[in-house]
Amino acid sequence: MTGGYQNKVLRVDLTKRKFTEEPLSEALIHDYIGGRGFGVKLLYDDLKPGTDPLGEDNELIFTAGPLAGTNAQSFSRYKVFFKSPLTGGYFKSSSGGQFGAELKFAGLDLIIISGIADKPVFLSINDGKYELRDAEYLWGLDCDDTHTLIREELSDNNVKIACIGPAGERGVKYAGIFSERRAAGRGGGGAVMGAKNLKAIAIRGRGKVELADKQAYAAAVKEQVAGYQANPQFSTFSQSGTWIAEALNAMGMYPTKNFREGFVPEWEKLESSEYLKLLVRKTRCYSCMVHCGSIAKIASGRYAGSWTEGPEYETIWAFSGPVGHSDIGLTIAADKYCDDMGLDTISTGSTIGFAYELYEKGIITKADTGGLELTYGNSEPVMELIRQIAWREGIGDLLAEGTREAGRRIGKGAEECGIQVKGLELPAYDPRGAKSHGLNLLTANIGADHNTGYAPQEVFGVPIPREVDRLSSEDKGELTKWNQDLTAFLETGILCSFMPSMGMLSEDVYGRLLRSATGVKDFEDTAYLWKIGEKITNLERMFNAREGFGRKDDTFPRRLREESVPEGPSAGSVFEEKDMLDQYYKARGWDIETGVPTKEKLEELDLGFTLK
Amino acid sequence: MKLEVLFFGKFRDITGVSRTEAVIEDGSRLADLVNYFGAQYGKEFAENVDGIPGLRILVNGREYYLLGRMEAPLSDGTTVVFLPPVAGG
């Protein structure tokens, strides 16, 4: 029997207020497995080139993987796919929490949303019953209040919700989708949802996920759990989660003052030991024994009384490095504020750091900022800037476009100050301090995303598959492909990306979990899984190629290519972009001139249909 | 020669400091620095260097295993970081 999947796709046309159920095709299951495989194939098939990201024809595809809702560990995340208003290309964003498992309990594998509702609505899904309910009274509310009021309206505290805040409603290009303080944050999925007049999706399900071979599945889960417990990083990660700012500062690759320095002053104030003092309690995603999440609260200083779930490492960085100031209270308050407003913390912090540099250079002045003094070391304006971005007020209206578009509009050299690739702002790693990690940021199909091919070899010193020198550009093309393709096939099951980065789950156990849950024999074959990983990356690239993307878009701002890190443990390093891109395209079997897969590569991966 | 040394996690517990200076003989290697701290803070220091799986030791920001592990050469002004494993991001 086939298990894991619910064999049901829900299509929602918001314009026509129409719901359609479809079965999952066997070919889609076999050829793409699930998660990221389903997302890219469906988006490629459904969207015509040139589709307006904020128009009626763009889709939002929500999916949970075949193992979501089971007792396998760390597999109950969900992903969202769409054409991004920030990059103009293919996008994937993902989130932990409880929403993914609930989607499965409601009997669904996928929700595909198209069209635009004539007025604000929220989608209610309750065990096969689908409704579009009025959301005019919710419009303008923050994410926390939206959760509360929907639960009250439905008289159900167990309903699981994914929603947008004011930022998504106002089309902030990096607005995210939020579910119980967890975020599918990057790329502007919140803006796509806002453009569709869709405030939220509320799901309640009481079903369960069947398994093809219960006995084999139980054995594989047992092996997974034992692997977690035996891993040297398990207990540290359980305790401190992603509170790792000290490691990146100690390596001199903590981007500071808009990627002009490698560590932030007084970074000791942001160490994990300091956050542990503020820990209130631990949190976790559905069926995950790691419980890496934390509730942290600050009880003194300017931000006394603020609390948040997190902040994750990226967010700690976003509200310290970009403004050149270490204030633990701000990292907590700004994280919660972004969650409430529905903003991606990485792009928000990076865009604020961009504004600080423009202010320093006199490209913008107090007249533009409404009197705010954006001087490095002064983090006081940050909360006000977040507010202005979320509500598109004052300079926030311009910053809401992201650094690439804001730079274009401002001109006067501002274009050079946006630290982004394909329009997506770089996260909390200086590519000059970790070359494979950087090469991934450069080539990831969604723009500068760390999770597309995280290089734990360089960032954490994890010697899998081999030991590497983070500062060397040698032999990084093949390694980057390895990290990206591994991540791609692990994201068919939507495994949390932290696990492979720590070596906590082997490919072999992953394959046996998939096979025993679904009954599909090929899923146990790791060679097949690697092929699917490569296939996904290539199909994503072909989606973008159809939109006009190519080698010209795999490029860092001049700063990272030509200026070296000035001091610290990464001092003197620049990113050798041309050489590394050549290495990468060669490793991928892509055309070195265009950065696009060759006909031979596409046919080898059964992607010949993209040549039509 | 004089070295700057940063301690994290368990090493901070053992030494009671987050950062210190070490003055050791010219030509010393990483193993000599570990012995130096062993003499200062007791055998628990060396035991943890050997015993923490995935321990990172950064010598001027580079992994010690790329520099000859415990034979990694040190020089005046070098920064050494003892960092128990972290993950995530």
C-alpha cells in the first residue's frame, strides 16, 4: 500500500471562490517525492513566464512532506512556493511549528491558491470542509492578534494558523507568512498573500497519516532517535538552539556595518551564555525531540518587558551587525516586532543597515529619515524604522521595496550599497569568510539564501564529507553542489535543515523512513535520492532561465568581490567570484557562459520537457 | 611569545574567564598551549580538549585540524579560540 501521502490536493481559486480537490498523481510522487520536489514542478507547470508576482495568476503552494504528522523527528515543517515579488524568480520558503502536521491531519498534501479575492478573506479548512470567511475585521491586525481572533471566531484553540501582518497587506516585498511565531519569512510570500486579499489560512484536522510498512517505519524512527542522541551536538543544540553569534564573530565573518567589517563591537554581549540568562522556556515543532526553540524575555533596560520566541541567530545578527551595535534587548524586541508586523527579520535588518550606510555617505539625510539619526553604533532608530517599513510610512515606503529596488530608485551610488543577490538580501555570513557557503549564497536559485546549501564544513567545522579550509576558494564548486543537492533531496521530505548540517541523520536512514512510510521502493536508493536533489536544483534554475535569469544574476555586489575583510580572523579575504562560478557551473554540467543547464544535463535528469 | 586566548562553554567554566593572555616559549605548538593551561587550571582542561566530541580549536580563525592538529605552530600575536561545537543558523 502507499502511505505517507493523503493523496489529495486542494486548489483554491480566490477570484471565483472555487474549491477543487485533485488526487496526487503517481508520476509526481515517484519523480519528485514531495516537498520541494512537488513545489518546483507544480510552480513550473502552472505559471507562465512573465507572471506578475502580485497578480491573479501567481500561486501560493503550501505543502507538508510525506512524513509530516508522523512520529519521525523533525519532518513536520511546511513549505510555501511562489514567484517572488522581491527577486522576480522562483521562491521557496519554509517554517516549523505545528501547521505542517495539521495540514496532513486535515487530509491534504498540498494547497494551491490562485486568484485574488474581492475583499479580505481567510481560508478555513476543517476536515474536508472549505470556506472563505470574512477577514475585513482582521485587516490591519498584527499576527499575534490575528491568531487570537480567528481562534475565537472558530471557537477552537487547536486550529493551526498561517497568516500575514500589516507588512504583507501593504505589499512589503519581504513580508513573510507567520504561524505561531514561526515564519516562512523570506522572499515576500506575505506580500503575495496580501495581494490576494488572503489574511490567513486556518486548518483543523482530526485524521491521521497511514504508513505503508509500520514495522519498518518504527525501526527507522528508532534508529533516527538513537542517531540524534548519539550526536555530539544534540545536547548543545537542544539547549542553545541557534544562539551562535560568538562563533561567527570569533571567525571574523559576522557581517558588520553593511558587510564592511567582520565582527561587531562588544559581541560578547550577544553570546549564547547571555541569551541563556534570558531563557523562559523551550519550545518545539511538532514531533521534534530537539526542541531548539526558546522563549526569551528581557527584564531591564530600554526594552524591558519584551519577549520573543527566539531570536534565532539570523535575527540576532540582523539587529546588531547591520547597525554596528550589540544590544541583546533590541534583538529580542525587534524580533517580536517583526513577527507581529509580519516581516522577514533578515531582509529587514539588512535593509536597515543599507539605510545606515546611505546616511553615513550623505546619500540620504535627516530630511529623508524624518529626523532619525542613522549613525552606526546608534541602534535607537531601529524599532521606528521597522514600524515605518511595515506600514510603508516615511522612508519605510522606499525601504519596503528591498535594497536592490530601493538602491535603484535612490541612485547616487546607493545601488552599490544593497548587499543582495537576485534581490534577496544576504543573511548573517560574510561570504569572504566561508567560500563554499558564499558560493551557495551566490548561486542559490532564490537569491542569497543560506539554507539552500549550507556549508557546515566551513561554518561549524563539521568534517562531512571532508575537512575544508573555509578561506580557500579551491575545490569549492563540487562541495557547493554536494551541499545544495543533499539539501534539495532532504527537503522533499521537508526535513529540518539543522539536522543534516550537524550530521544527525544519515541519507540511509532518511531513505528507509521514506520507503517504509510511502512504500515507494526507489526512495530507499540513495543514488536515486541524489538524482532527485540534482533534478530539483536544475528545474528551479530552468524556472528562472525562462524568466531571463542566468550567469549575470549570480553576482555579488562589488564590495564582496573587490574589497577585502579589513581585520580579524578573515582579514585580507575577498570572494573570487569568477573562478568560483566557473568551478560551480563545471561541477553542475551547466554552460559556463550562460549559467544555464545544458541540453545533455536536462535530458540526463529527465527534464527534457523544459527544452520545449 | 604572547597569545590571545578565548574560551567558550565548558572551557569558560573551567578557567573562570572568557579571554586571557598566555605567554609561552617561542616555537611552541598547540599541544604546548594545552599543557600550559593544564598546569594552570588542572587536568580537567586537557581532558576536555580530548573528550569533547567535535571540539573546535581555531588558530587565527582556522580550524586546528588544517594546521597539523596538536602540532599546529603558534607565533607571537596568534589568537586561539576553544569553542565547543555549535550548530544551527
